[in-house]
Amino acid sequence: MKVVIFLVAFVVIVAVTTAAPAEEPIPILKQDAEVNFDGSYHSSYETGNGIVVNEEGVLKNPGVENLEAEEVHGSFSYTSPEGQHIYLTYLANENGFQPSGDHLPVAPL
């Protein structure tokens, strides 16, 4: 019985000491948010690893049946694993999500 307890303890110690080290959490450097009674809002944050996000939205045609729509403008940036700086802006509304960025492919003319 003592041998089994010793072996289990040994296996647990080896597993704990050889496990991959836990990664440090990425800090939030800045964070801001505002929600208004008219349905508009603004949100932004920046992280310690270089991610920057900004977004604002507004309710278009409030109170007009079948014409109300949320319109959102935003942007985000980060560095890709290959070291490329990615910057994307977007508009999202009743016409869908419309991104724009130099890294996005462009259809031939």
C-alpha cells in the first residue's frame, strides 16, 4: 500500500513539475464604455500586447417601423504572428459588415 501511495505521489509531482508553465494574463491598459438612452454607445480598449479596439454605434430612424437599424463604426489593430501590423476599419449596418484594410485581398477589376 505504501508503494502505491509513493508511486501516485511521484506521478503527481512529475506531472506538476513537467507541465507547461502557465502564460501570464495580458493586462488591459485602457478601457472606456458609454451607453446612452437613445441607443447610441461607444466602447474602446487597449491591451498590453498591442491590441487596440474602438467602436461606436447609433440607432438610425428610431421609432420608424421597419426602418430602425443599428449602425456601427469601428476599428481594431494588432500585430499578426508574422509581425505584420493589421489595421481594420468597418461599418456594420442594414447592408451588412463592410470591412476595410490594406491587408485584405482586393477583387480584380
